[in-house]
Amino acid sequence: MSSKLSTFICQNCGSETSQYFGRCLNCNSWNSIVEEIKSKRSRYQEIKNNKKSKPFNEISSKKISRFTSGFREFDRVLGGGIVPGSVVLLGGEPGIGKSTIVLQSAGKISLNEKVLYITAEESLEQVKIRWERLNQNSIDLKIFAETNLSLIIEEIKSVNPSFAIIDSIQAIHNHEMQSSPGSVSQVRECSSELQNLAKDNNIALLIIGHVTKDGALAGPKTLEHLVDTVINFEGDNISSHRLLRSIKNRFGSTFEIGIFEMLEEGLREIKNPSSIFTNKENISGVTTTITNEGTRPLAVDIQALVNKTFYSNPRRTTTGISINRLHQILAVIEKHVGIKLSEFDCYIATGGGFEINDPSSDLGVAISILSSLKNIPPLASSSYIGELGLSGQVRKSNNLRTKIEEAVRLGIKNIIVPKLEEELNINFQNLINIKEISNIKEAVNYSFSK
Ligand code: TYD
Ligand code: MG
């Protein structure tokens, strides 16, 4: 039975209302609400009789078997590989390289598994041209160019692959719905049907969704709670580096990152990522910190430029760290180091624009600001780790041991860290000089005394 329902959906945030408003009540955006007719009947819905609740001791816990995506960096972000029957959402800006990574990966997987690549945006010929450019040689990868959901479902059922890719969710549509492809209700409806199909047939499904920085195409955002894993593909048009970052993962840890480089012949994994975000030069205004992204330690440079201001409100801008953190760090320096910064503009940029979420980068930011202000390079071959508390104390950092190990691996001579709780020192004797500090003042004295 099919019943038509009319609903009003904000194309910006996906919230639903039963009547039209000029402005969304949820996200306050203007003119974003569109009437969409949705069909309540789901084409792919089988009622299973064998689904009953069970006590824990009757549930067998078999180890998750995974297959590789063909890229070590991609596998890391997925939590160790692709889980059969799982649904992964790969989001990113148009043109960032989603189709490229997926096609390379599909080529490698298809050497061992049955793979179906559904392209709704490009023709078979276009995919073939890309395929040749990427120098792939698998002969078993199946490609299907279609935008109609029913035909896509039929094809997936008939091929029955281990891994299926939808490129992209915004380009496919369900004919029974009146709304246009890419609208929130189409995106939701199509993905939930595909997800049911994938779960019931144990097919790993990767859904590509275009997401813009300002969230203008929010359709895929509304899917995040439905899927098992959400991965963002990030980067900018200037540098060739690309980052895969897991935002949500039911089968692994989040904020895990994989780093690639976009070349003429496709994406290549970067084996030693710390090397691309650091410069190892000892110049004023630059420090190195070691941050933790997911389970991996990563060295990143922090650059500061502090200049006398010409404005009544000094300018503060950041690339790679949040502007609020910068304001907080500046306030801590003013209060606890006693330096007046209100007459200075302050610009902060991380190496390669790498986005740092780990608060233990604070100390590195503070020292680079002071180094730029004084025009004195910080201690040579050093790395700074520690979160700055509001009262000027240096707070302890997560995974300090792995961070110190990374510094040793990179040949850094000095590391400035918060007071250690355990005797970490003993393990690193002769490998690196560890300086424990408890507040910003101490760090400043130590960094600029030599
Ligand atoms: P694409 O994968 O089509 O992006 P998306 O699917 O996310 O929209 O990537 C497009 C960009 O990547 C395009 O600007 C060209 C570039 N590119 C390369 O630099 N090298 C390559 O081998 C390929 C296939 C693309
Ligand atoms: Mg594409």
C-alpha cells in the first residue's frame, strides 16, 4: 500500500515541519524550506520472522572479518579494513578526489572480491578514461552507470557483490517521490533503502556524498546517524595533500586520519606524514608540536606572526586551530607572562594548514607567539606539548608516551612536556632531553634563556 504525505523539509539542516515557514525554526536559515511529497511505502522491506530478542549468553561473538581497501591509510581510517555488511559515508567537497580514491580502491579490492561501482554522475566512458589515467589493471570490476534507484537495486541484487559503491547519493533518485535528486528526502529515502539491501545481503556499501564547507549541501549530513562509519575527505585546492578523517566509526576509533597526495596518476599514500607538516628549521615564530589524531602521533609546525597593529581592534586569524583557542592563549600570556598583546596583530597557521584538535598544541602556539614577538627563535630542535590552563599551568596531555616516541623517531633533541606522573624519563634516557614544566612562565624562561 502506498500513501502520499506532504512534509516541509529544510534543505539546510534537514529538519521537518508540517507547514511552511519562511525561516527554518531549527537552523534559522531563510527560504530553505521546501515542500516534499514522500511515499511511505518502502520498496525494499522484508519482514523477517527469525528476529527475536535474545539473552547475551546465546549471542555468539565472532570476530569481525574485514577485507582490505587496498590502501593502508584508508584501512586505518576504517578501523582496520572494510567490514562486510557495513555502510560507510564518504563526504567531501566536490572535486576533492572522492571518485578517484574510490575507483583506485575498487580496482584493488576487485582483485579478490566482487565489486560493483555505481556511477550516477559520470558516463561509463568518463569512468573508463579516469580508470586508464589511474593505471588500474583489474578486469573484474563491474561498473554500472544509472541514476534510478529501482534499477540500481535490481543490479545490486543480480550482481550480489561483496562491496558496492554509490557515486554519489545526491545524483540518484527514487521515481516514486516528487522531490528532485539531492533533496533531503530523496537522499534519506534512497540511502535507507540501499542500507537495508546491503545489511540483508551482507554487502559492504560505500556511499559518496558531496558536502560543502558551509554545509550548503546538507543532505548527506542528515545521514550521519544512519550509517556505521562517516569519513570526511579533506584538503584544499592549493596543496596536493588530502586527508581522510573518520568522524564516526562503529568498528574503530574516531578522528583517525589517513594522508594522501594527489598526483597526475591518482592518489598516493604518504608513509611518513610527520615529514610533510614540519620544516625542521629553527626560526623565530615557529615551533613544533606533536598532536594526536586518532591513535597516531603526528608532528606539526605552528607558525605565528605578531606585528604591531594599525587597527583599533587588533587582527587575529588562525589556520588549523580554532580562533577561540587563540584568544584564550593570548589572554593567558597577557595575564601570566605579563606581556601586553592588545597592540599586536596575531596570525597563526599550522604546517600545511593541518587541522589540530588536540588541546596539547596550546604550549606550542604560546611559544611561537612569544618567539615571533621577541624575534628570537625558540630552543633549537625542540617540540612543545601541553594544554594551557586558564591560570597559566601546563596541563597534562593524552598519550604522552607515544608523542615522545614520535619525537625520538623524528630525531628531535628536546621535548618540553607537562610534569610527568610516572617515570617516563627512564625509558628515553640519552634519546631525547625531556624538560618537565608546570606553567607557562617556566616554559618561556626555558625556551628563551639560551
Ligand atoms: P574527483 O575524484 O573527480 O573528485 P570528486 O569525486 O570528489 O568530486 O577528483 C577531481 C580532481 O582530482 C580533479 O580536479 C582532477 C584531480 N585528479 C588528479 O589530480 N589526478 C588524477 O589522477 C585524477 C583522476 C584526478
Ligand atoms: Mg566524483
